[in-house]
Amino acid sequence: MAPFFPQGAKQVIFFDLNRTIIDPVRTFEAAFLEIFSEFAGRSDRDSTVFSRQALEAYRAGRDKLRGIEGSGSLGIREQRIACIQAAIDKLSIGGKTHLAETLERRIRERGDYHPLLYSDARQALESIATRYQIAVISNGRRDNLLHQISRADLSSLIPAERLFSPNPEGKGKPHLDIFRRALQGMGVRADLAVMVGDSWKNDIKGALAIGMGAIWLRHGFDGAQPIIKSAGRWYVITISTLTQLEDGLW
């Protein structure tokens, strides 16, 4: 694979965190299995079989919900509760009122405590960090982001001073302020930095607007090779894995 940029052209690689480094689906499903396994332990059901059946029913409910017109207006939490309810109904779990809401909250809390990375994230980050400075620009709350980074064992790669989030009075991505503060914080010009993220609006357009390079990460996109496309006077590189990013940088 040809390098994305000439050698020495970039010094800092900025990353989004959630849906770029941390895998929300993997995190949620691992927490789901743990919580339903614990739930099964209160009865005589096999916890492994029970939790797997529950997850299959949850996924089926999710696929069904996606096909219902207007379901997109539901928030993420409401969608999850509806799919957990589908699993409860499928497995004939009775009893407690608002059980789906309770399980959703417990799953979310467990996931917050044990965030999981995309399978290739750690290897890619560790490799890239030997060649570039790496940092994070995220729209989340700073305390939550620091907690996620710590729980994911990424603090050595992304220390607190390299995490950039909105000020209480400031705006997040794609507003130029957060990108400007990140560049100043890392002591680098925009043309010497690259933003890697999953959101076209927040990550890519924001980075291009201030003059940074941009790499659009589309996890699950069927792209065997990176795609380079023009975006006005700039160009955007589209990748489907962090391994492709690792391989495409000097």
C-alpha cells in the first residue's frame, strides 16, 4: 500500500474516541451477555445458553425494529429498551415491572465500566504512536472520556493533556474552536495534523475547514483498500479498519 502522505508531512494524528477507537456494539454486547448471565444465575437455567439466546433475540428485535417506519425517531436508549423487551418476551421472562429499563441501565453501566476497543485498535495505536504524536478530539464530557480511556487501558498512549473536549462554554466538533484548541495544545500547525474519525459532519468537515488532513474511518464498510477522493481543494482518505491506517502511515 502506498503511504497516504509524504514522509514527514504529518506530525500529529488526532482520533475521535467512540465509534473510532472504542467499539460501542462490542462493548454493549459483552455487557449484555454478562448481565443476562447473572440474571440466569438466579434460576436453574444454564447461564451461557440463556445469555446467548437472549442476545440472539435482542439482535432479532433490533433487525425487526429497523424495518419499522418511524423507528428512527426513537433515541438509542429507547431502541435498546424495545429490543431488550423483545428478548424478555422471547425467553418468557416474567415478573418485574420495567424489567427492560432496569436491564438496559445495568448493561449501560457495565459497558461504561468495561469499554472494549475495536479488535485492531490497540495494535494500530501502539504502532502509530512510535512514529507520530497521537491525541483525541471528542465531543463527550471530559470526565467520562478520561474514565473510558483509563478503563480501556489507553492512558499511556493518550494522557490527559492530549485529550481535547468542549469547554463548558465552548462548542464541540465540527466547530473550529475545538480543533484550534487541539492544535494549540499539541503545538502543531493544521497542515501538519490529521483527523481520524467516523463522523463526516463532525470529524471530517470540521478538520478540513481548519486545514487539517482528514481520514474517514467507516468500520464495517466493505473496502479492501483505502479510497482517496477529492473534497474541494482537499482530499479525504476513506478506510474501513485501523489496520489500514497503520499500514498507510510512514
